Amino acid sequence: MHRDRTTTGSPSALRRGACPTLAAPMQTGDGLLARLRPASGFFTVDAFLALLDAADAFGSGRLDITARGNLQIRGLRAESVAPLSAAIAGAGIMPCEGIAVEMPPLAGLDPSEVANSRPLARELADRIGDSGLHLAPKLAIIVDGGGRLHLDGVTADIKLVAQAASGQPLWHLLVGGQQTGLAGTGDEMIEAAMSVVGRIAACGPAARARDLPADRLPSSSSSLVKRDIAMSPVGRFDLGTHVVLGVAPTFGQMEAQAVRQLVLAAMAGGLSEVRLAPGRALLFVGPAGRETSALALLAKALGFVVEADDPALRIDACAGQRGCASARIDTHAVAEHLIAHAPALMDGSLDLHVSGCAKGCARPRAADLTLVAAFCDGQPGLGIVVGGRAGDSPVATKRLEDGACAITALGQWVAETIEKGESAAACLKRLGPARIAAAFSGARFNGIDHAGL
């Protein structure tokens, strides 16, 4: 198994005598929500079982995996936060403190990676923690050594990316998603990254990379070669010395009781680690040669996604009315109807988002199409946003009872309109928001099943 077994906080935190706890929980429609990223980058199965017990005891028993691979524990109360933190600490789980430095979920295990990003990420996190700089809590920093599940598709304010050069890793610096052209050894790029961190801090405690003046970015002549698209985190990965099974809770949400069954089965099968992956996936890790087919079958029976081409992986959906009092629609029913009755939209070319309210918690950034709770003629309804966020103005709305019909009609219209060899994304771009709105709002309901929303 992977030898980096430390579950304690960063060295800098321990030098300061700190006792890391959960970050301040956020208020949501179903109580407080605590977000957790382990400092070690993984959970032992025993620790994860203890975490599930704590989620049941002190929260609602509902958990989310975010698009960036963080764990969220839902349904907390003000008085239950402290005992939850104590239970997590008692399980040997040390949450990340301060600014999290993210890395690929298989870092240190994947033989196809250019470099193990763990040592560099740990050093950069320590440098930031020791700097005393006041930084935005959501400042995103990534150290990406490559591999099957690299993080090219994950946005960051600062990103270090390794590519092979003459048999050695050459680290490239990106700022705000843009190449700076600066590249060098790991030590050199830590210095370059810290310089950018300092410049961001100088812009104010809420500043992000987008706030940096263009003339304050480093530059040189090196260029980063574009990599192949990262693999889906769902499926079996044979990594030489390790085997990994990736499964995903449908739309990123799961119940502690169901996950507990899965973790116990993984433990019985000799898998001893749980990791979280961008793309809302759970990764079970064990020694090479372990059988995972029975675990995959159990995961499927429990409602988890076990196939990389499952269309549910292409939709970002919040908890909806099933798990959040702020939501005004059953987001899962809307998403399931979209999959079943609008297959022309599910070719993988579109970013799709279903939101129970205008906050858009499941996907803060823009999507190609967003279906969101809205009002239509003063009544509860379903709106469609094209190329925007959940809080943007819909191009069309329908009464909630007519929403399923509108989704079906839109899917049928795309199927009839799409040209040979054209993707759904290209088709919608060609036709434009006005015609999308017309198809959605002018749906004909005869013979179309609209139950379930």
C-alpha cells in the first residue's frame, strides 16, 4: 500500500501547536454543512466508517462529494459541530487547515504520472501556512503531476503542472488558468508560486488570481503541451502495485447507511483506503490483484454509478427538495427525466446543471444548459438558462407541472434538428438561445408523459 500514512496536520501546523478542526460550517437549507478534505489525501476504511457514524450521529446522515472531490457533511446544528469535530479527530482524520493545495486523487500510486505531486504539494502548503499572508479562503491551488486522473479540467488560481523533459519532470506555472510560460524544477516553481501568492495577497484578503494586473504576472518562453482528456474516475484501475475501484453516488449525494455497506464490503475484500476524486467519485484502494467485481455489483445495487459512460455523470444536480429546504424542485427527478426523455442532449458534449434554487450550489460556474426552479406567471415553475449560472435570468420558464413536457420537447427538437456528425453542444450553439427558448416554452404536450416532477 501507499507508504505516506500520515493522518496528522501539516508540519507547520504542528510547529505552531495547532489542533486542526473543521472549518466554519456554512448555513444551507437543511442546516449547517461542514466541508472536509483530509490533510493526508485519503481515509483509512476504519476512519471513514467512523466518519459515517459521526455524520449519522451529529448530522442528517446525508453526505455530498463535490465536483472538486471534497466531502460535505449535511444537516448539522450549531451544537453538533463541536462533537462532530471531536469524533473526526478521534478517528485520526486531520482536516486540511487554511488554503488547501489539491493534487490528483491517485498521486503517489499511478505509475503513469510524470511526478508524484505529494511532496511538492505538502511543501507548498507549508510555505503558504508559514507565510502569515491573509488570503481568500477559496483561493484554489493545484499541484498536478499528471496520470490517469490529472486535473487539467479543474480550475485554479495557481497551478503547477508536471511534464516530462529529457526524462525529468519539468514543472510549469499557470495563473488564473493561463500559462505564464514559466517552468523549472519543483523548488524553482515553489518560489515562483509563492511570489504569485504574495502578489495576490497584496491585492487584499478577498483577492483571487483574476484580480492581478496582467503586468504583474511572471513570464518566460516555456510552453505547456496539452494533455489528453483525463479518464473518468469511475471504473477499475490496475496500477501495478495497487488496484482502485471508482464509483460515484448519483449526482454526488449519498446516505451514510448505504456508503457504510459499501465500505464494509470493500474492507472484507481487502481494500484499505478511501479517496475522493473530482467528478464526485469514491475510490477504493487496495493491493494489486484484489477482486472488485462483487463490490461494483453491490455499489450498483445501492444506487451508485459504476460505469464511466453513465449519463448521470454528465449532470451537476444539487440535493433538491429531497435534502434541502431552500430547493423548490425535486432536482433528481428533473435530472432523471432529462436522461430518460432527452437522450439527444446526453452525448457528453454539454455541461448540464439542475438547481433547486438560484444559488446554484452544485455548480457555481456557468453551464451550457441549466434547469432551475423559477416562477412562471406567479406559480412555481422550471426555467432554462443558456450558457449561464443558476442565478441568471432564464430564457424561458414553464409551470412546474409542465416542466417535464418542456424537457421532453426540447430533447425531441434537438434530435430532429441535429445534423449528421454534429454534437448536441454544436447544435445548440448553431440554433441560439432564442430558438432554444421557443422549443422549451412552446412544447406540445399531447402523448408526452409529464409525471414525476
